[in-house]
Amino acid sequence: KDQSDGFYFVNNGNPVNVNTNSSSTLKESMKGNTLIKKSSNNTCTVITNNNFIGLYKNWNLFMINRRGNWVIEECYDIYDGYAIINAENRKQIIIESCKIVNGSEEGQELYYIAHYSSGETLIRCNNNEDCATTNIKTGYYNTKEGILSCSRDNWCERLDVDSSTPKYFLNNGSNKSTYPLLRCINNKCTPVKASVGTYINSGYIGYFYYNDVGGILINCSSSSTCETALGIKDAGYLNQGDNKDKTPIILCNDSKNCYESNGSQYNIYVDGSSINGSNFTKIIKKIDNSFVSFNFANNSYSVNNRYYLNGAIKGDGYEHVIIECTNGSCRFIEANFYRRYENGDIIQMNDIKTEINIFT
């Protein structure tokens, strides 16, 4: 009680003030000892020895490392995207240059890589409450700027998503059951609910590709349920990205290369998200000025047991030019002649993969 308010290491029963002692004295005093905070009401609180909690005082950064020991670190050692939980106020974090900031705001969940963890531990801050450490799982996490990318090797890094075009990632934060997607634009990401359909998975393309987090596509079956998938060559997907009004269909050249498309003159597609073995249970069709995905079985969109030209074909090299729909599902087929019952045209294929002639 004779000591002034502040933080102390207790060394052999003697209090050593964090603010008034030199770094060399503190280094000796902190070894294996406890940090105590004395408050103005003469109460003392032991600072719990949780890993990756720290204190910035008198140009010194004190923190608990992964072995549970207090150490002195340099402020410039904290890298971009890394943080320490502030021992004085656990709603706050200490980031690069020893800046002390709120870990999150109300209604917000953010993640940071724990400093001194070798990228193997995350700090979760949620709803302006106390921050805490959490184990890493492979995936993408929201952070203050950009996104955290965590690989299967239990290693994370912060990546920029500095694009004016919105990018979508599969959210791996604790709020993913409500907000399965992260929508990122100009380095700011927001957890969002999904629309039923498909998104290009930005976690699989460009410089994110090395993580191999899921497939090139994100298929969403409800507002809260999404999963990644590989693309299916010559199948179509109902695009739910921000460009869906201009490019309503997603097409794939192969399992790893998909792109947004404005459709074609043949407006029937198999819905790649509905694959069941070698068949597809859903069809995508242009109705008036928009595309609709629906179950082929007992549908009310005039798609019956017939043959259709695949809307995904755009030129040479396409193998799956014909869609056959029968017995409640549709599939790709290859042959020389088919009758297109939808309008009475005869389809002649001189080459299975390349040349198509239509006779009325």
C-alpha cells in the first residue's frame, strides 16, 4: 500500500516499478515473477500469465511469450497484421509501432496474428469485449485491413485485398454459421450472408492460390450454408457476385479455371452445383431477362425430356455440346445427330467437339 499506483514485478517480495526502473533492472526482476497492478483504491490485481498479453510502459514493451515468461520486446518487432492483447485493457491490442487500439467495435469480429507466436496463434476480438487467443484452423479470417490467410500448416499471414472489385472468401471466423462469406473491397472486409447460388472463390486465385483453401467456386445452398467446390467443365453456375446483373452465369474451362459470363444464344445450362454422379438435378434457364436455377424433375419452366444445346459452348474445343434431360435429371452426351425438340430444329454435328449446324 505504500507504493504508488501502477504496474510492478514482485522480485523476492520486493516491488519493482515498471515505469521508474531501467530495462536492465526490469529484465532481472521479471524472470519467473508475477506482474501486479496497483489501483488507486489500494487493491492489487495479478496480471494473469496468459500467452501473448503485453504492456507498453516507459518506451518498453513487456509481453508474455509462448513459454509463459515475461520478456522485453522492441516495438518495431511487431509486424503488420500482428498484435498483443493489452494487459491494462483487454478490449485493446498493441500493434505495430506499439500503437494501442481497440481490438473490435460493437457488432464486429476481428482476428490478428499473435506476436511472438511464429504465426501459429490468433487473437480474436469480438463486439468490443475482451480479446482472447484461439487456435488456428485453415481458412480466411477478417482483420482490420485486408484478410488473414491461414494454411493447413498452422501458419497465418495478412494479405492485402486492395481491389475496387469486390472479392469473396469463405469465412472461417466464429460467426461463419450466420455470415458464411467475407466480402472484401479496398482492403476492408465485411462478413455477409449468402444468396443461393455461386461465387468465384478469391481464396483460390491469384496470389492466394498457394494456400489451396477449397476449390475455385463457393456454392451456397442457403443464406448461411456455403462450401467450396472445383469447377465442372462446360457446366453453368448462377452467379451471385456483385457483377451478376452484367454477367449472370459462371462458366468453367476446367476444374480450376472459372469466369463470369453474360450467357449465350443457347440459354439452357446444367447447374454445376447440383451434380449427382454424372448427372445434374438442376437446370439453369433464361426466363425473360433473368436466369433461374430449378430442379429438372416436375419443373414448370417447359424443360422436359428432351435434348438441348448447352449454353456453355462458345467455340472450338467444347466437348459437352448437348444436354440430355430425362428421368428427373440431365447429363452431357456426345453423338452425331440429335433433334432439338424445343423448337423443332435438327442439330447436325459434323465434329463432336467443334462444328455445329442447325437446320429448321
